[in-house]
Amino acid sequence: MKPYLVEMGRKAREAARFLATASTSQKNRALLAMAKALRERKDEILAANLIDMENGREQRLTSALLDRLLLTDARIEDMAAGVESVAALPDPIGEVVKMWRRPNGLEIGRMRVPLGVIGIIYESRPNVTADAASLCLKTGNAILLRGGEEAINSNRAIASIIAEAAKECGIPEGAIQFVDSVSREDAIELMRMNQFLDVLIPRGGKGLKEAVQANATVPVIMTGMGNCHTYVDESADIEMATRIIINAKTQRPSVCNATETLLVHEKIAREFLPKACAELVAKGVELRGCEKTRSIVAGIKPATEEDWETEYLDLILAVRVVGSLEEAIDHINRYGTMHTEAIVTRDYDSARRFLAAVDAACVFVNASTRFTDGFQFGFGAEMGISTQKLHARGPMGLEELTSTKFIVYGSGQIRE
């Protein structure tokens, strides 16, 4: 392992021991200082982001990736507000989740504790730097941040600013560290830092996910890919369904909770699709449809098998007409990434069946998939959206960054 990574790991482990017993007030003071520093030094962040944006254009990044990369005054304000909202949340560390008394008089409980040292490898979105650092600080975890090449300057600036602000409030410098490298070799070493990391959280696309699966030896919480679907049931309110799919696809198409495939029941397709597709096209969406869809709406490109599997992260939408609720569920469970799925329906039984049968971290009834977000769920921010089933699932807020330990109170009991 490279010496600089060993040193970072050592500092993180030391900081984690300090953070595990840090008071809520001390952590909150640091968080508020971090938010203040983001606002006061936003010009530094914007200047760094401008370099990343120029490099991105030279590298011909897609418009969707450039949108994920872009920082503005408003986005930096949102970043700072997110840090403040984390400070305002209750501190989960030290909470006794449950307590019970045994016949022998022992009192046994489960108490929330930090995970320890968390590594996060992420792509494109610089706001993740502040979100992840704030959540980890609040939960008493040290963090090693490793962003992608396209956002290296933005991430470096943000990490430096918030780490400096936290340090001025008495937080050890090892608590928030930025891995200032874009080499694949260093990323793989980070995935294998068993001596220092308690968990690794990858947040990115298919390539990152595959690299982690192939190389990581530390425990992993997998987040990310969002091949999300919206299903319009035969009983759906047409106006509601149209509003939802327009929002789910176009409000911010470059993020993982944007809908990528629209499924429509054949009994409502001829009434729903012409209007909905016209509005989508007016918003700049390229449509790719099945044969039935194309027989209803002219001018749509044919959809291929690859389209059903693709997370576009762009203004592209696959459209399929299905014969039943069960066919929609089967399609989702075959092609979905267990991220977010939605149904638009006025039928209670259809809603209940969809909620029970669809295998995803978040399932919505009559709402846009865009709400799968830590801030929208009231978590202040998120470390990512877990698409696996162990430990954490869905948007990962404070509680998902904790473990528990048993605490036992006795009065001299011995085991016979």
C-alpha cells in the first residue's frame, strides 16, 4: 500500500476514536462552521469548478454529466443548507434502541455507535463531498473521500474548506480527508484497506460498481445505478400520470432517481400516450418505444433489448405497453436495478400488489421517482442510495451510518 494512503488510514483511525466520544454540541459546532465556510469561500469553489467544467467540455462529457458536475451559487447554497440540516437532526450516537430485563436481573440494551472509518468513492457530483463529510461527522465516523477525475478540482476545494473549518472547532484533521488522486491503482488500494476501513461506499455507475465487485476486500455497501420505472395502470388519472412522468423524466434527467422507462397498461395507452408523449417531446425527450407504442404514437424510434436495460441519465425515455399489472411487475423485476419504482393508479389493490411484489429499495404510489433522496426523506443529506439488502437500503442518512453494540448492566450476576 502506498505510504500516503497508510498515513491517511492511520490518521482516520485515530480521528475515529476521538469522534466516537465527541459531544453532540462539538459536532454541531463543526458542522455549522463548515456550512459558513462553504458560503464565505464559494468563489474559490466556483473557480475550481470552472476548471472542471472547461476540462469536461474538452473531454466531450455529455450534457447530463456536465449538469451533474456544474456548481452554481444556488447549488453551493443548497450544499451549505444541507450541512446545516444535518446539524439540526437528532444525534443517533449513544441512543439506546431497546432495553429489556432478564429473569436473572441483567438489563440488556442495544446502543447506536459509529461504524468507524468510512471510505467513499464517487463520481461527477461535487456536492457529495460535503454531504458525505457532514453525515459522517454527525455520526462520529472518520471519512476518506475519493472523487472522480472529472470533479477533482471542485472536490479538492470543498474538502479542504470543510476540513479546515472542522479542525478550527477541535475536530482532528484525520476526520475528513480527501484522497487527492485520480489513478485507478490508488482507487483499488483504497478498496483493499482492510487495516483501516470499516466499510466502503461506492457511488457511481456500472463501471465503478464492477470495479468494486472485482477488487474490494473491505465490507461494501453498494449504491447507485438507477434504471427506474414508472408504470401507468389502467385506472390511472391521466392528468396526474402525465405530470408525474414529465417530472420524473425531465426535472433533472442526469440523476439516478430519474425515470428511464415508462410502462403503460394497454387499456389506457391510446388515451394516455399521445398527450404524454407530445409533452415529453416538447421538453426535448427522445422516445424509444415498443411496437405497440409506435403503433399509437408516430415518429418514435424502436426500442431494443438494450434500451430496457439502460440507465440513460439523459433526456431519453424507453416506452412499453404492457397487458397487465403483472407484466409490468415482471418487466421491472427483470430490468430494474432495485433502486426506485413507481405506479400511478386509482386502484387500491393494484397499489398494494405493486408495493408488495416490486423488488426495489423505494416504491412509490402516485408520486415521482425524483423524491428518492435523503434530503426529501428528511435525512438532511445522504451518503448514497443503497440498492442492496444488508445493513442499509434506500437513501442512507444518519442511522444507516451507525452500528449497534449490546450494553449489559448487572449487579454481581455470575453464570452457573
